[in-house]
Amino acid sequence: ADEQAFLRGETRYLRTRTIPMLGPTAEAAATLTGDENRTTMCVNAVCGADGTWREVDIARASVPAGRCVAIDHESVKAALDAPRHPLHATVIAVQDAAHAMLAARRDAGALAIYDLSRGWATSEEGAPVAVAAAERTVGYLIVQEFMIAANRAIAYWAAGRGVQILFRTHRRNPVEDSASAVFREFMAAAGDPGLSAQLRERLSATALPARYEGVVAAHHGLRLACYTHATSPLRRLADLISQRAVCAYLDRDKPPYTSEQLTLIGDELDRRARQRRENTAAHHKAVARAGIESDATGDLAALDPAAFTKVLAVVCTRPPQDTLAEEVTARAKTERLTIVDVVALLSADHTEWRPVAADVVRIVAETHPHWSPSVTSGWNQSV
């Protein structure tokens, strides 16, 4: 199981199947179930009305058969809506606690947004992440808030006792705005999908990735002095390593990893995460490029200005086709070209575009003479 965990690093959730990090046999033996006893690491605490945890204690524990109840996100909503549901009181209590913890995090300066109606929320680092359709209920908020609170408790507990675990650290991007200002912007843009999308794009651009380290450092996104990942040992290697270190301490065994080993493991996990981000970006770019190429061979006249601009930016890297050149000229005559389009034509790599560009410049000079400074500036920056 360890070999599988180190090889995969995390559970992979594919469209048609799931590849367990530990392998199917080990995961089945460790997953909580209502049919068999399971050993666990238990985080005990008292959650106050203000959302803060006190009297934190971490210990080994056992969940007896019949004590664990499987419940998905939609079932959480059903339990909340039905006073006679056997879990109604329990779910009400954890919902209230989760909202209190969320309020406490926001008061501390963390950017925490759950826009479940539109299918997204903020990550621990403050970046927007998609929420699966099946998870868009208050159950998602409950899971996230309790997970963050438990990981925080474990991190502070370990730091105070010198337990060598993998800490999750995050630095601030000096150009990002305050969480309260961003939150107000999102509230103001609630009825404007376009503006909301722009704000999410800005968050994606400014939220720096977090790291795994063997020493304590702050987590800026959560506004915490220390933090870790230790609540998901079946699906994430970092959690497995940290739980193993905690359990060794509880059992009075020697630490399973040295500080140097934790540093190497953290660096490797960060490298893999970086590679996944790059692969994802390359995939999305390839998909977008394929869509643009498809548009370039379709009904050009039917493309809106934004789509046509994307097509033109791509096709200007190769000799023009007659249909495209004709569409460019037609759009110039009907004032449907943009400044960006004109700059793309003037900056085209192939000389075959020059006659087309000359015609467009002549037409635009008559219809939009005030474009000259912007076109000239854009062209100078592209050469």
C-alpha cells in the first residue's frame, strides 16, 4: 500500500472510474463502514458559539460497527428539511457549527466564499474551484469547514509538541487585494455573471500555490499561524504521512520520518502538483485551440466579434484562405472589426496577408480615423 501511495500521491477521480491511492484492497480495509469496526485518529474539541475550538485532544479511537452512517451531500439537505429524519438534530447542530466556523474565518481575514448555486467556492488559498453538481448543498460547506478546523487543530497540536509532520504553508501575493474588499466585490457582482467570472479569473491569477514543508510557517490564505493536511489519509499522501507521524507520537514510537525526509517528500509533492497544474493548463489550451480551428473552417459570418478575434489571431500565423480574407474585408466594410483585429492583420507572419491588411487599413482610416493611435501602439508592441 505504501508503494502505491508514494507512486500515485493521491486518489485520482476520473470521469468513469476512481483509482484509489492505496489500491482497492487497502482502501476497502480502511474506509469507514457501518458493517465493521474501524480504527481512526480522533480529534476531540469543543466548538464555541463564536466558531473557535477549545479543549482540543487528539487520540487513537475506534468506530464500532453500526456507529458509522454513510450520508452524501444530497442526503444532508434531505435531513435538514425533514424534522422527523433520524439525523435531523445532528445535521442541524453541525450546520450551525460550520456556519459559526465560517464566520470566524472571515472575521480573521480569510477569503471564504461558497457560491454553490453557480457551482464554485474558494480553496484554502483563496482561488476559485469548481464544485461538482452532486455536492452543491450545505453538506459541502459542512465538510469543508470541519476539515479545515480539524487540520488546524492537528497542526497546532503537533507544533506545540514538536511532532514532525508535513505542514501546509502559503505565502501572500503582494499584489492581491484584501479578502474583505474582494468579498464585497463578489457580493456587488452577484447579479452580473460576466463580472463574477472576471473576478474569479482575477482570483485564479493572484492566488499563489501552497507548499508542503517540514517546518512550521504561516498559511496566508487561511490566515493561520500553522496548518496541515491530515484528515484524508486514504486519498492524499501528505495526510497519510502526517497521520503516521501523529500516531507514532501517540504510541510513543520513534518518528517515522526525519526532518530531511519530510523536506524531500514535501518538495516532491509540490513538484507533482506543479506538473498537474501545467498539464491541466496545456489540456485546456489544446481544447480551446481545437475549438478555434473548428470555427476557422465553419461559418465565419456567424461568429460573434470575440470568437472571430480568436480565429484571426490563430490564422494570421499562416497564409490566408480566400474565404477568411473575404470575411475580414466584409467585416471591415460593415464596421465589425475591432482594433485588436487590425493589429493582428498588421502583425501577421506571412506576407500574403499584406494586401488584406492594406485594404482593411484603408477602410478603417475612413470609418474610424480615431483608432490610429491605438492601432499604432498595438502594432509597435507586437513587433
